[in-house]
Amino acid sequence: MPEKTMRDAINEALHQAMEQDESVFVIGEDVAGCNGSAGDVGSVGGVFGVTTGIYNRWPDRCVDTPISESAIVGAAAGAALVGMRPVAEIMFADFIGVCMDQIVNQMAKFRYMFGGKSRCPAVIRFSAGGGFSAAGQHSQAMYQVMTSFPGLKVVVPSNAYDAKGLLLTAIQDDDPVLFFEPKVLYQETAEVPDEMYTIPFGQANFVREGDDVTVVAFGQMVPKAAAAIDALAAEGISCDLIDPRTTSPLDENAILESVQATGRLVVVDEAPPRCGLTADIAGLAADRAFSSLTAPIKQVCAPHSPTPFSPELEAAYLPDADKITAAIKATLA
Amino acid sequence: MPEKTMRDAINEALHQAMEQDESVFVIGEDVAGCNGSAGDVGSVGGVFGVTTGIYNRWPDRCVDTPISESAIVGAAAGAALVGMRPVAEIMFADFIGVCMDQIVNQMAKFRYMFGGKSRCPAVIRFSAGGGFSAAGQHSQAMYQVMTSFPGLKVVVPSNAYDAKGLLLTAIQDDDPVLFFEPKVLYQETAEVPDEMYTIPFGQANFVREGDDVTVVAFGQMVPKAAAAIDALAAEGISCDLIDPRTTSPLDENAILESVQATGRLVVVDEAPPRCGLTADIAGLAADRAFSSLTAPIKQVCAPHSPTPFSPELEAAYLPDADKITAAIKATLA
Amino acid sequence: MSISKETLLHSYRSMKTIREFEERVHAEIMNGQIPGFTHLYTGQEANAVAVCAHLDESDTIISTHRGHGHCIAKGADVSGMMKELFGSSDGLCKGKGGSMHVADIDKGILGANGIVAGGPPISVGSALAAKIRKNGKVAVSFSGDGSVNQGTCFEAMNMAVVLQVPAVFVIENNYYSEHTHIDYAVGCNDLKARTEAFGFPVFVADGADFFAVHEAAGKAIAHARAGNGPAGVFAEQGRYHGHFVGDPQAYRGEGELDDLRENHDPLKVFRQHMATSGDLSEAELDAIDAEVMAEIEQSVVDAKAAARPTPEQVTADVYIQYGANGVRGTYHA
Amino acid sequence: MSISKETLLHSYRSMKTIREFEERVHAEIMNGQIPGFTHLYTGQEANAVAVCAHLDESDTIISTHRGHGHCIAKGADVSGMMKELFGSSDGLCKGKGGSMHVADIDKGILGANGIVAGGPPISVGSALAAKIRKNGKVAVSFSGDGSVNQGTCFEAMNMAVVLQVPAVFVIENNYYSEHTHIDYAVGCNDLKARTEAFGFPVFVADGADFFAVHEAAGKAIAHARAGNGPAGVFAEQGRYHGHFVGDPQAYRGEGELDDLRENHDPLKVFRQHMATSGDLSEAELDAIDAEVMAEIEQSVVDAKAAARPTPEQVTADVYIQYGANGVRGTYHA
Ligand SMILES: Cc1ncc(C[n+]2csc(CCOP(=O)(O)OP(=O)(O)O)c2C)c(N)n1
Ligand SMILES: Cc1ncc(C[n+]2csc(CCOP(=O)(O)OP(=O)(O)O)c2C)c(N)n1
Ligand SMILES: [Mg+2]
Ligand SMILES: [Mg+2]
């Protein structure tokens, strides 16, 4: 199977969805690029290059916008309400700050407030997370915050294969979907089929299987957790590594069944600790797998501080294989 | 001691703070009221009446604004950066959607991003929570979402006495503080001293003391939990009821010590379950009080749906004494 | 533009329906029969009806917190609306939305909206869909004199110009945003000019005069429908009631309300026009009045008798489909 | 307005410092020595310096993602800035902010800002503080031609007019927002007119000409300082580098960059003015050049040798004080 970067896998999914369904369109800042300028419109394809080539094939369905994130999300929401399948790009997940109402009070709630009589099949894509020395306003995960809002589906791929399959599911899904792309993974490769395929929401991926400890990790933490677990194998410690892939819906059964088998749980996410996914999963297990638990549930996450700029600080800030290893061992102590 | 409503207690705190410190000012929509009209400016005092009388005493420090929440929060943030102590009013916590960036990416992060060299002593007040048949866009708690952002302090009073003391602390605090007023409690009364007093942040209130179960509840859930606990006393069940009062900082020790003594934990909040405070507290205990736990940790919260309009639906949506009672009993089963 | 008799009859009926609906809703709120926050449109009927006279079912509108009039004018089922306001599960939104969220997507009503200026960005999305599909549809958003100061409204206006989409911005100046006068909240002296500076024509009308609004809206909608990009309508007309029911209306000048009801009543003005032109007879108009009164009376009778929601309905309608095979996204005690 | 020799010397030095700082930063980024996202101001030096020539230390500015020039012009320590960009703990922000968050509150620099249009609302707050304190200070915000389409920017402009505060909006048109030309992103044809329609005067200048910007900014700042409410400056001048380092700049017309550097260089234009007026001699200017080159060289040497942050610094500076007595707000493994 061909190896592709996560960027290319997402790009391919977009091309295939656009090709298959003419109600799909992309919208965002510089998703085409060079509008109004002396240069060639379409020569940018988004600042991360994820929408490359779309304008050139479907100029009417590749919509560059001013810097107006509320209007971008609103435009996606409105177009979706009347039957289109927009895929909007918000450059950084941190910019949810300037368009949150359109996401959480508008698109998330239409169907409920309207008594189940509307559908809003919009996808909003974001680059997300730390690792780029991009400091406090360009490094946040944000998916943990969005997970708390009913009405949204929230996707966090951890590799190129999942990214393509999950995005195609997202585009076909009739509910609003937020799609968070860990930006440090854009250049990471995996085997990715050329054809279209979908990955169901709410179905976790067992990245590793083992008996001693259940590790649940999200997004860019998945490869770090895998590295920690692979190294621990030499010490005779074997772990389940569960990548939920979608945080909403969440594959609770996969997590609970694993914890019932191992009795131990470590949850890993890059966001700060308060009201995040690590607490969310820990709380789930502390209720519904309580009788199986044999050790304290450990949360590995960033500290309660904004993301720092300096590479040394960011390295200390983000969870890494060492911290994950320590947490796994702590559950075995 | 005189009985006062929570509305009046907050209003009194504002008056006293304005009187004491001329760097304090209030800003928001209709905090004075009637500007530009034929009527008397100052005759409104906010749609909930919380800023009543302030304009009349300090017209220069009671600033009515257009409907521009980002500019309101930004104005508070900027004024605080240069040494003022603004108290901004955002009418409903749900409106964080239209001003979130100024809260979470600006005021929350200044000090950290600027290397500890700034202070931003701004307070933002919100009416919050359900119970008014106000439907999806006017009923959200939102404090659980804000708790996840480092750099903010988050206050949720559950009675008039605490509201006054906590607001006075908030105004004197040198960090940005979000102050969430459960709007169903505005008319509830308590004994409130006339003089100024402060309640330290991060110090939980033990509303009830007991041996069997630890109950942690927030905001408008505190009186409901108290009612449930008082009824259970007849059945010989005694509970600690902890009101953390501030969700950030959180009085972890109070919660952990109680759980260590009781071995059982029920956490109650009105927000939906995912990545909320109930999970946050459950996750804390499942790590740091694990060895004391003798029962599954129960979370009592709203379901994963927006707030419905109809009174019957909202009654079913919000946690109440019955649901809290059931959860307490479940930990004893 | 000459208006067909059919349109005249329909328009008068719509205005009268709005008037009677609102006055009756007012009475039922005073009786304590209608819960939640309700904002009445009485007085502004000509705006909604004259605008919607140019629209067919697949053109869309998006409304505000003051939405009854727009929804009725666009064809929403009046009995379903009344049931909704009463919180019945037979209501247009199954009792989940209430006054601030009345919607009917099949009729092109993208919803009332509880967030000030939540609608315009969404309307731009509907307009963008029309442009991409080249189907000649237009998308109308209604905004108040206060909402035009919200960032999302500005963004939507600029975006509509940039994308050259058939979005029509109807600005209804009823002089107040809650308790604040437009002369205060809109900093410049000329809102029409500020709006036009965004790059589209704005047609002004006396909002008490159906025919004036009809002409202005006709020009704006024709402009948009012809592919010339967005256009605006600016109509001045006061509301007869307070911002919300119970508002003491301290902002009103002496005699202001009497003058409004006496000299600026769109129903009276319409009848005067008819008396002059002879297009509709008094008997025809009286007959409509009688029918409408009966219809509204019946709608209240029906609403009072209608089914009440049951608790299990709370969690329905959040998603079209959420997870599968025991994969749930919610957990609470 | 005649400009003192001292100001001329200082201003030339500032412009030259910005130029050398930026060109050196560019080189160090290419060398891989400076992490994160950095946006260069080279070419636009006259704007920042001519505006700041009218300000003293307690007037405030707030900057953008392209902030080095504004900060240097307002007096930020250049060596501290260079260290910050290198991520040193001796940097102006202790390595926590980096290029996008350079700030120095004591010098009236409320920060560069990574959120497009994050600054204007905050600047209105600083201006409001000045108005309340009646201290004659002004608050200047810088905005790009792209950022003016963000809702927060519009809100801030209207709010400044409503509150009649001494806020000065400096709009720097460098023709592009990332890869999109102003002719596309600003829907109307006349940004100056759109801005003035908000209700304040905007003074236009050629951004290549220090003296032109100095005059325009002088008028705007005098207007605001005199208590006449906000004012604007609109300066056109291209940037010499890409949006970010590595930007292929596909949007540029043929010869555009050569023309900019050749015919629109604020340093050259300044020297030409001096040659004509004789106010400063070539020798004086050459001496400044040499001093600046040495200063920048030294700043890089110092930055490379400066202390690196240590992991425990990650969690410092989030709050001034957070909890007490073992009351923590964070927990992670
Ligand atoms: C974002 C937001 N801010 C504030 C409010 C509270 N609010 C509801 S209606 C209203 C006034 C709106 O004024 P205008 O746009 O003139 O409409 P009108 O009420 O006059 O019809 C306000 C401030 C809100 N619902 N949403
Ligand atoms: C809210 C937000 N949206 C998008 C971005 C990404 N972004 C950074 S700079 C920029 C272009 C800004 O253009 P302009 O205002 O003209 O300033 P210039 O870069 O030309 O100085 C964009 C889109 C951002 N940082 N913040
Ligand atoms: Mg109004
Ligand atoms: Mg620019």
C-alpha cells in the first residue's frame, strides 16, 4: 500500500469527496490563495497545504474568505442547513475563540432547538495542538473543550490512515463534525489506500494489545504512548493502547472492557488537566469499571498553564514517552 | 444579621468596592441603561438589576456599551492591564461564544506569555445556568468550560453570603476572575453582613458534615444536594457536602480528605457530562484517593444534550434532589 | 411595482396574524401560561411581511430573538408556533426551542436566534449555497439596530460582498436595543451610510408603511437575485411592547407609545392605503380580521390542550445518529 | 509640524534598528536558530516609528503578529527581544511568549498578539482607562489590511466612538493578508471610507515616507488626546519579506519586490529628505547605522549565550497567586 503523509491523506480525502458529491465544498482563509493578487489563484491550498489542488479542479467550490472566522463557520453552518456539505478550514484550533458561538450555540444546537427537524452536515477542520514552538495562542488542542458540547461530533486522528477514513466519514455524516488535525503529524506517513474508505465514529482503535495496563491516548499522544509501551515490553509489561479516534461519540465499551481486563488505567492527552479528556475517561472508569480497578487511575497531560514558546519549555510542557512510562509504572507499583 | 437576596448582596459588594477603590468601574450592556433615550440614564442597572444605583453615584465609572461582547471583555482586559479594576457584565454565560478569544486567549494568557510581567485584575460577571425555561442559548453553565483554561480563576457562588464575599475577593485579586452567578439564585436570600468581607479563593465550604458519603456540588446544585442530604438523614445516611466555591483554584485537599474519610464520592453539577467538573473531581479522587474508595464514583449532571425549553423537559434535564439521592444511595448499595 | 390582489390579501392577513398572535401571546405571558423569555414584534409587522412578500419557500430567512413576526410572515404554522411557545411536544420544535428558536427549515425559516447577530453569518452560508448551485435563491437575515454593532454582523456583511452572494440584510431600527437608544449604541450618526460603506446598496423605508417596505425590499431582493451581490433594507419603526414582557420601558419619551400606536400602525396605514386605492374593500379586510381572530383563538385553545413532553424526550434530537453498538457518548448517574 | 533634531535622530535610529533586527532575525531563522512562527516587518518601519514618535511611555500601543517593529519603536529592549526570539529565559518574556507575544507593559507595550484583531478591543480598554482617569493618555492599536475584516476590530471601532475614548486605530495596508490581496478581502473599494463611516476621522499617509506618516499620526493622536474621541491612520506600504519566513510569495506581481525595495524604502526616503533639508548629515546617519549594526550583532551574540529555560519554569507566571495551603489547581501524573 502506498505511504502518504497525513497532509496528503487528508488532501486526497477532500479531492475524492469533492469528486463524488457536488454538494461538498471547501471554505476558509487561503484555501485557494492569491485571490485579488497578481499571482495565480489556487496556488496556495491553505497555509498547511491541506487543500492543495482543489481550486484548480473546482474553482466554484473552493471559497477563499477574509479573516472572519465567525463568518466562515456561519457560512458553513448556513450552507449545510440548506443541504450542502461544506468543509470549512479554521487555520488553528485556538481560533475557536473568535468563532465559538457559531460552533457551539448555532451549528451544535440547531437540530435540538428545532425539534429534530434540521440537519447540518458541516465539517470544520482545524490544525491543533502543540509541538511547533508556536506559543500560547497557536498550540492548543481545544478538542477537549469542544467535546463538552452536545450536538457536535469531535474527531482527532492520530495517523494518516485514520485521518483519511475519518474525514470521509465526517463529510458523509449528517451531523456537524469538528475535525482536529494534530499539526505535528502532518508530515508523518502511514500506509493509506488510494481508494475511498470510511472509519465509523465511536469505534476505538486498539493500537497495541496487552494485559497489564490500559492506556488511552488521543491524537499526537498516540505515537508517544506506543513508543512508551513498546519500550516497556522489554521489561515484561504489556499494555492495551486505545485510540478512541473520536472523542464524541466515545467508544466507552472498548475502554471499559479493557479496564475490566487489566484493572489499571492511564489516560494521556496533550491538553491541560482541568475538565479535560483525561479526567473524562478517568471519571468514566471510576464509575463503570470501579470493581475491576486495582490501582489509581493516572492522568498524563500538560500542566495547568498556557503553552510556552521556548522549545525546552514546550518539551517539558507536553507529555512524552518518559512521562507516560512513569505513569504506567506507577499503576504497577 | 440582615437577610439579602443574592442579587442585592452582589450589588452591595459592587457599591462597596466602587466606594473603596476608584480604579473599580463597571462596564456592560445596560449596566446603566437608557443611554441615548428620552428616559433617565442609570434607571436600569443591568437586565438582572445587579448594577442598580451605580450609575447614579459614579456616572463616569458605569459604562454602557453597544452589543459587542468581545469589545466589552477586551475593554476590561485592556483597562486592567493599565491598572484599573474593571468589573464587566456579560448578560448570559452562553454569550462567551461571542467573546471567548478575549477571555481565553487574551486576558487568561497575558501574564504567562509576557513572562510574568503584567497583571490583569479584571472581573467578568455572568448570569449562568438553567432553570428559567430559557432554552439552549440562555441556560448554559459554561464555568466548567472556562475552568479548563489556565490563567483564569473561576468562581461559582451558591448563596448570597458567599456571592458577596467572593466578589469582593475577585475585585481585589490581581489575576483575571470569571464570576458565574447562577441566575435561579438571584432571588434567594441568606444572612449577609452589611460590612465588607472577603472569602479566600480555593477554600471549599463544608455545607454539611457527615461520615458515609462525600458529595461535591457546584452553584445552584448546592441547595439541591443539601435538600437531598437532609432528607437522607432520616434514613441514617450522613454526608459531607462540599461546595468548592471556586472551581479554579480548586480546594483539592478538602475533597480528598473527605473522600479519604468516607470512601464514597458523588459529584453534582448542572452541566452536561463530557469533560465537565463532575468528571474532573471524579478523576482527581480516582487517582489521589484511590485506596480509600469503597464504591464507584457517581456523577450527577445533565445529559449530553442542549438545554430544552419546555419546563417539563428542563426539569428532567437538570439534576435534582431525587437524582442526587439515587446517586448517594447507589454508592451505598 | 404594482402588487397583485392575492398578495395584498395575503400580506394583510399575515400582518394581522402577527398582531393578534403577539397580543395574545402577551396576554398569555401575563397569565403565566407561557414560560421563558419572549420578545414581541407588535408594531413592526410591515417589515417582515413586506420583505417575505418577495420570497418563495426555498428562499431562506433567518430571524432574531424577536422572531415571531418573521416566522409567520415566511409561512410558519401558527398553531405549531403557539404550541411551541406553550412548551408542548406538539409544538413546531417539540417544545425544545420555544420563542427564541422557532424554525421551519422546509419553509426556508432557518430559525429565530437567541444570540444577537447570530443569524447574519448563517444567512451568508445559505446565500453562498444559492450562488454555488446557481438556483436564483436569496437569503435574508433580519437584524435590529442593536445587533448591527456585533462583530459577527459586520463580518457577515463584508463576507457577503467579498463572495458576491445573494444575501439581503434587513435592518430593523426600532430605536432601542433593550434599554439603550440607537443614538448611543451606533457611534456614527448614519447607520445606513455605515452599512453602505461595506459595499452594497441599502434601501430605506418607513417601517410603518407596508408599501414603502415592499418597494425597498423589492429593490434589494431583485439586486441580490440578479447576481449583483448583497443588498440591504433599512426600515424604521418602533415596537409597541417592552423589550421583554414586564419591561418598565423607562427609556420611552412622553407619549411615545401612544404616538406609535396612533400614528405608526402598519395595519392602520395599510387600511388607509386600501381606502384610497380601493384595491381591497373594508369588508374584505374585516373578514380577514375575523378569520385571524378565530384562528389565533383556536391556536391557544389547541396549545393549552396539546401534548406535554415526557422526560425521555430530553435526549432525543441531539444528533441524527450518534455512535452504535452500545457506544454511548453520555454517562451520568 | 517641525520635528526636533533629537526626534529625527531617534526616529532614524529606530527605523534602522527595526530593519537590522528583522534582517538579522530572518538570517537566524534560515539558520534554524529561531524557533516558532515569526513575521517580519521589514519595509514598514516608518509606520511604527512615526506613530510612536508622538507617544510617551505611558501612552500604550498594542501590536499584531507582526510586532517587532511596533515594539522596538515604542522602546522595547532590543537585546531582550532578541533573547526572547531565541527562546532564552533571559528574554523579555522569559522565553514564554516568543515573537508573537513580545510585550513590555512598563513601556506601554501591551503586546504583540497572535490573534488577528485581538488587539483593538484591548486598546479601547486602555483608552477607556485614560478617559476615566482624565490623564491625557492615548491608546494606539495597529491593524493590518486583513485584520480589519475581523469582527473584533469593527466592534472596537464602534465602541471607541460610542465611549468617545482616546483610541487611535492605525491601519497598515501592506496589501496582503497572508496570501490574499486587500482588493479581495476588503469587499468595498475604499477601506478608508469604510473606516470613517464608523464615525471618526482617518488620516492617510504614504507608509514609505516617515514624514507623511508622522504628520497623519500627529493629527490623529492630537485629535484623540484632545478628547475628541477616536481617530485613525491609514498607511500604505508593502512588506519586503513573505508573510512568514519560507513563504513562496506566489501572490507577488513581477518586479513587485524589487520595486518595493528600490522605490519604497522608508530608510532611503528618510535619507533623501535629510539630504534635501540638511537637518541631519550623512555622517550622522552613517554613524547611527554603524552603531545599530553593532548593537544588533551584539544582541545576537548575547542571545546565543543567554540562559536557557529550565523545566520547572513551565508552571511559573500563570497566576500572580493561585490558591494557598496545599490548595492546588493542577494534577497530572
Ligand atoms: C450576544 C448577545 N448579547 C446580548 C444579548 C441580549 N439581548 C437580547 S435582545 C438584545 C437587544 C437587541 O437589540 P436590537 O438588535 O435592536 O433588536 P430588538 O430587540 O430591538 O428587536 C440584547 C442586548 C443576546 N441575546 N445575545
Ligand atoms: C483569528 C486569526 N485568524 C487567522 C490568523 C492567521 N493569520 C495570521 S497573520 C494573518 C494575516 C493578517 O493580515 P494583515 O492583517 O493584513 O496583517 P499583515 O500580516 O499583513 O501584517 C492571518 C490570516 C490568526 N493569527 N488569527
Ligand atoms: Mg432594536
Ligand atoms: Mg496585510
